[in-house]
Amino acid sequence: MATRMMRFSLYADDEGLARVGEIIDREVAFRAARVADRTVVRETSDGDLPMAEANAFLVDQWAIEHPGADAGERRAVDLHVRLDCSLRTYRAVRKAVISGLCPEGAAPHTCLVPWSAW
């Protein structure tokens, strides 16, 4: 088993972060992987764009999907999750987490939390 990293940029409040964490925990447990570490990055390091600027497209996505709604406590953050698992398991977990964040379907829908994976 190797340690592998999943990274997500999110536009979320604490409740949204908790929801994303629940999706990750469910998918990791289902596939017998292990979360080695989980870090929420709220600010970028020196020289990088501020998190809000780097993830401005997520702020815009939320505004489009929730016209006129107050963003409340939402902010742009990065979530880094280190997993102990095989490459095959990592790929399955990542795919399932992405599907859980924004379930596809025939009807128009919005994602639970605006996100980007890298």
C-alpha cells in the first residue's frame, strides 16, 4: 500500500466541509482504504494567489446556481486528503467522491458544494 493524495478546491462553509468529509469517509470505508491525513488549507503560501482569487470560478458557480442567495460563511478552501491504499482503490475512491459531490442525472441539478479536483 502506498500513500496517495486527493486534492479538492471547494467553496464551502463548515457544514459543506463536513458533508464533503462524510462523502470521503463513506467511500474510503466502503473500499477498505485508510485516511492518513486530512488538511483544510484556507490560505495559500507566499507568492501564490489568495485562495479566493485562485478559486474565484467556484464562487461564480455558486452565485449562478443560487441566484440572489447569501453566501453566508462560505469561503474558498482546498481540502487535501492522504489515503493509504492501492492505486486501483485510490482511483475508485476518487471517482466515487466526485460522483457524490455532484451526482449526475438527466434533470438539472446543482452540486452539493462547488468543487474542483486536482
